[in-house]
Amino acid sequence: MMNKFESQQSHSKLDTNEGWVVQVYGSNRRLLCVLEPLHGWVFLAGCCMGLLLSVVWFNAARYSAPVEPMPPTEAPALQID
């Protein structure tokens, strides 16, 4: 008869289909952060969205009507009381 601990150990074999996890530790062996596959996909999606936005913005600025400069106006005279 197996106890709970033994049954959990037998089921905790390394599954290669789980993906990857990066754990970052500090010099004092404290866990600083954990990077999971979702973080990589979100970063990639953000890079793609930023590239798309910059291309659209560049093309919109390139083909928009030029803004005519305002004619220079005279500065109001200073009033001294």
C-alpha cells in the first residue's frame, strides 16, 4: 500500500509537453522572479503591436496634408502703469 507522498512522487515525473519556466534567483538564493511561457508570448505580441503601430503612425504622418505655418503676429505692447 502506497502512502500519499509516494503516489505524488511517482506522478511528478518530468513531462516534456509542459513547456518551460525560468526562475531567477538573487545572490542570497532568494527567488526574484519567474518567467513562464505566457510572458514570452505577451512580450512577442507587444513587440508586434508596437511595430504595427509605428508603421501605421509613420505612414499616416507621411501622407497627411502638411500643416501651414501660422503667420507671425506682433507681440502685444507692454503697458507700464
